[in-house]
Amino acid sequence: MISNYENRISGDSPFKPEFERYINEHKGRGSLKVQVSAANRSFPVKNVFVDVAVIDGGMRYSLYHDVTDESGIVNEIVLPSCVGSDNNSPETAGKNNVTYLISVYHPDFREIVDYPVTVQDRIETILPVALEPLSGVREG
């Protein structure tokens, strides 16, 4: 898994040019895996729209979005983080973590908006999401 990070750190940024300052301030890379299910995590839910955003400078930026596969997963979302060495002293431990806001949408389930998730350098964070079905009638 580490070699996967190495390839993505040295390549071109997949993010929009307006995020250049944010990317430059967060040189580390962590990854996020979102696993979406229903019925007490018994059934994966495919085609769930997953959005990853960050609040930076008082603005909310959507950095990434995708839909879940047949296993209910969006995998290997590589996100900027603080470099691991920035958290090595007792004074800075935990203060340099980057928190992203995860939102998930599917027309048959209640949406989840801006669920906070911390991403750390060279760590894969796995976010299990259990969706609650609507009451049988689609809203809208």
C-alpha cells in the first residue's frame, strides 16, 4: 500500500488549480475508503454519490466526488494531509490533522451531510456509512 502513495505523491495534482495554495500547505497524502451499506450493514448500496469537501479560509470546497461500486465502496480517495513528521512532538500531536466533510446521497435513503473525517499522512481511513431508508416514498 505504501508504494501506491509514493506514486500519487510525486505525480501531478488531481485537484483544481484554485486549490493550489491548500495543496502546497498540506504536503502529506492520506487515503479514504467509504463503505456504504443498509439494513444494519447487511447490504452494500451501489450508486451512492459520495462527496468529499474541506473548509479552508472560511470557504467550503468540494475536492472529490464519485459513486459507490456494486460493493458499496468508493476506494482510494487520496487526499492532502499534513506530513506525518508535523505530528511527532507532544506540542503538535493531533493539531495538524486535516478534517474533511463527507456527504452521501441516494434517492432511496436519507442523505448524510458533512460528516467529519480526519485524514492523516500515509494512513488509510475507512469510513463505514449505514444509510437509513426513506419511509417508502421518495422526497422531491
